[in-house]
Amino acid sequence: MSNIHIKHPYTLLPDEARKRVEEIAKDLKKEYKIDYSWQGDHLHFRRSGASGSLELGDGIIELNIKLGMILRPLKGKIEDSIRKNLVKEFGAGKAT
């Protein structure tokens, strides 16, 4: 397994941040057949070769992804794409 862990700040109101995450999840479900569900402020997702969660905290998004063996070689590209999309949807900030 290979893991991706990203924290990204945001300044949106919580409802707007959740709405944006929901739209992203719907697009990913359609394009990559990702199943997801919300439990409070946690979005859990799974597809063949990857699983994880996204937490909407107070001004911070925390994303944890476990990549299976097939997706492991693409970790860098996947992480770069996620970071770019977070900036696009939630603005620039000091992500970790």
C-alpha cells in the first residue's frame, strides 16, 4: 500500500465547502466509478485499487488515500492532480 495525506486550508463557509466536495465526489463517481458516502463531516470513498476519506474540519480539508499496488506507480501524478484541484476549488493556501 501507498498512502497520500494532504491538508489544505479553506476560507469558505462550511456549507459551501461541503457542496463543492459533494460536486467533486459526484464527478469522480461518474468518471472513475468511485463509491462514496458521508458520515457527518467525513466523506468516505472506495474504488478498485484505492480507498480513503476526506474530513471537512474548521478551515481545513484533510484527505487520506490508500492506493493499492496497481495505482502505487501513479502516486505522484495522483497527488499532484489532487493538489491542483484543491487550489482550483478552495483557493491557494499552505497545503501540507
